[in-house]
Amino acid sequence: MDNYEDCVSKGRHTRGERSGRAKLKDCDIIEIRNSVQKVSVLSKKYNVCVATISNVIKRKTWVHI
């Protein structure tokens, strides 16, 4: 656990678009949260599942933005 805490404290951990598996970018998150479109429309637009969009809107994921 010490290694992880050190990594986080020095800003070396991957989160958000820095993660190799991320399909969304920081600018996408801002657009999603400001959008008035339905979750299903947004999920098709960004090619992710509905749950991903819902979690972004509810700030369960991408909390650093």
C-alpha cells in the first residue's frame, strides 16, 4: 500500500484519459455533464454503455474533473 500512496502523492498514477483503457477524454466528460440529451443518446455518441454515462453524470467515475 505504501507504493500506491507514494504514486498517488506524486501524481504518477493513471486516471481519466491517461489510462490506457479510457474511451473518453476529459473534454468529453465536461460535455456529457453539461448535456441535456438522454443517457442512451450520449452512450451511442461516445460509444460506451449507458452505465458509463450514468456514472459520469452522477460523479461516481471521473471524479477528478
